[in-house]
Amino acid sequence: MRAPASDLPIVLAAVGVRAGTQDILRDVSLVFQPGAPTAILGPNGAGKSTLIRVAAGLLQPSLGSVTWGGLSAKSLQRRAIVFQRPVMLRRSVAGNLAFALAAAGCPRAHCAAAVERLLARVSLGALHDRPARRLSGGEQQRLALARALAREPEILFLDEPTNNLDPAATKAVEAIIRDADASGIKVVMATHDLGQARRLCGDVVFLANGAVVETAGAADFFSRPRTEKAAAFLRGDIVE
Ligand SMILES: Nc1ncnc2c1ncn2[C@@H]1O[C@H](COP(=O)(O)OP(=O)(O)O)[C@@H](O)[C@H]1O
Ligand SMILES: [Mg+2]
């Protein structure tokens, strides 16, 4: 049988993650399908980052299974992940991107043009030669997104991509996420910015205390949460 040419759907079946005696994720069963971005919502410590790492294949669950496009093997790996605090190489903006492109297997002859194309895509063309570590937080996050896009991912995982960014920088990052979505990339993003989830996402996974409390279409989740925990979270109450 020919292997399917897709990492989607991602299926988590009864996934558990333990660290010592603590259950970080408990009995998580979820499917990530092609389509509009999925928001992973929940209070601090709920397990959002851990869920992203498991779904991206970076962390092996202690219990249960994960498959990508029906396979547990990591052969395809059209996945990219942008962490909360991206780490930049001590190189120029263009140098960081060239490194990412080379790592993604971009042929040398195409690399310079690909750098320019990606920088334009995240509106950093003017900062081509700037040392990446001198960029503002928002610019670094845009460069991190460009590095992720250099992998030509089918799925883009984002962990709190606009944490600590001001509104203008947040808007610029959201524009890149919208553009990625419009180009057919499946976005899965942890955020605790409810407005952002509303603006960008088609469906929601609401986590609390390591467990999935609710999954729903975004419109339903925000207007008619089914659980008291989700309702409390949406009101801004403290949820554990
Ligand atoms: N490697 C680890 N070892 C021990 N505890 C961890 C580890 N990673 C995460 N945790 C704990 O698991 C819980 C969930 O963490 P995390 O997935 O980062 O949540 P979130 O991203 O929703 O804030 C937290 O209580 C955190 O302290
Ligand atoms: Mg987190």
C-alpha cells in the first residue's frame, strides 16, 4: 500500500503524559483535521504546550498513541513549530533564514531567492542584514514564522505566538497566520488570548488540568460553552 502523502489527520488516542507522579495530560483523545486554525485554550499550566509537543511528534506520550495521516512513523514530517520564545542564531535576519532553508533541504541555487520571498511574506525585507538578536520581540516572532514556513509545512504549530507582544506586533503576526491558513497550511495554536482565538480559529480545544474539557466550533464555544468550566474561563474567572 502506498503511504498517504499527508501528515493529516493527526489522531491522539487516549494520550497520557506523566512527569514523575504528575499527570500533565490525561486521557486526551483528539483529531486535528485539515481546515481552519484550531485554538488550544486553557489556563496556565493546563497542558497546552505539552499537547502541542505531543501532536508535533516532539514528545513521546507515556500512554496512548499518536498517528499522522494514519502512520505512527515520523517519515513525512511536514510539520513546523514556533515556540513561545524563539531562539535566534547569532546571524543576520537573512542568515537565520538561509540556515533554516538549508536545513529544510532547499537547494543552494534557490536559497537566496527563497530568503527574499519568505522575508517579503513576513514583511521583514527591510531588515535583511540586521542581526536577528537585535530585532524587537514582534520582529523575532515574524522571523521565527518565516523559518517555520521555510520548511513548507502542511501543519504549523504555534505556542502562544503573540505572548508579550504589543497590539501592532500582534496584528502583524496574526496577518501572517491568516496568510498561512489561506495558503492551505493547517494551523494549531495555543493561546490564552481569547480575542485572538475568536479572530483566527474555526474550532477550539479547551483544556484544563491536563484533560480536554470541551471541543467545539469556535462560534459555538464562545457563544454557548457546554461546560461550567469553559463558561467560567470565558468569563475570566480563575479555572484550575
Ligand atoms: N518536563 C516536565 N516535567 C515536569 N512537569 C512539567 C514538565 N513540562 C510541563 N510540566 C508541568 O505540566 C503542567 C502543564 O504544562 P504546560 O504544558 O507547559 O501547560 P501550559 O502550556 O498550558 O501552560 C504544568 O504544571 C507544568 O509545570
Ligand atoms: Mg504553554
